[in-house]
Amino acid sequence: MECPKADGSGMLGGVNSEPVPPSDRRREIDGRPDSVRARLKTLRERDLDAGKRWAATPRERVAAAQRHAAEAHAAAAEVLASSAEAFRHAADAHERAASMHERTAAAGIGDVRGHQQQAELHRAAAVADRQRAERVQSPLSDDEQARPASGSDEPRDGVAP
């Protein structure tokens, strides 16, 4: 016997079980193309200035390198923060799944031992994801502690802040 499908989506009986992202998340996703376009424009403008780059004084080149390093550092910090958040969300999802399996097993529904095993697996996955979030977050914390107090714009030994 063949199961009815809804509009070729693979969903049974016309029910769409796909999660709907929160509106804040939707706005963030919708704004990404604009961010990418702005970044590409900046990079293209930088390429136009390539000829001027070598005509600059060493001090100007160092200042430009420091700006680029600061931009790269900020981008890396943003990626690490996003990764940590994603791992925390994954851990929360594993916790919810584990709770559901535990409640199902406690109610004696279906394969009780199977639900208990799934709960254990989800709990272990949640622990692993939380550890990943901490590892990803730790370079951010280390960097904040390593930076000098604000107020000094002087480069440290020629190294970009």
C-alpha cells in the first residue's frame, strides 16, 4: 500500500513537519545577502587600491595591516561566537530529545529499553556539544583576558591589537 504524499514534499497527509524558524532568525538569514554584498564591495574597493598599496609609506602599510588584522580578528571572533551558540542550541535539542525518550520509556510506550538507550545517547551528545561550545568559546575568553586595558591605541611590538 502506498502512502499519500503532499505536493511531492515527502510529508504524509499534507502535514508539514518542518520547523519554522523564529522571526528573528528569519530576519538574520534574510539580511545575510546584504552583508555579503557589502563585504564584496569592500574587497573590490580594496583591490582597486592595490596599486597605491606599494606607493604607501611603511607606516601607512603597517597601519593598513593592523586594520586588516583587526577586521580578521573580529570576523574570527564572530564565527567562534556563532559556533559556540550553535553547539549550545544542539545540546539543548539533545536534552529535549533525551527527556522525551525518558518520559516515553517511563510511560511504558513502545520499546522501553530502546527509549532508555536513545535517552542515554542524547544525554551523551548534549554533554559533547556543551564541551565543544566551551572549547570554541575559550579562545574568545582567552583573547579578552590577553588584551590590554582599553585606552591605549599603541601597537604592541609592531603587532596589531
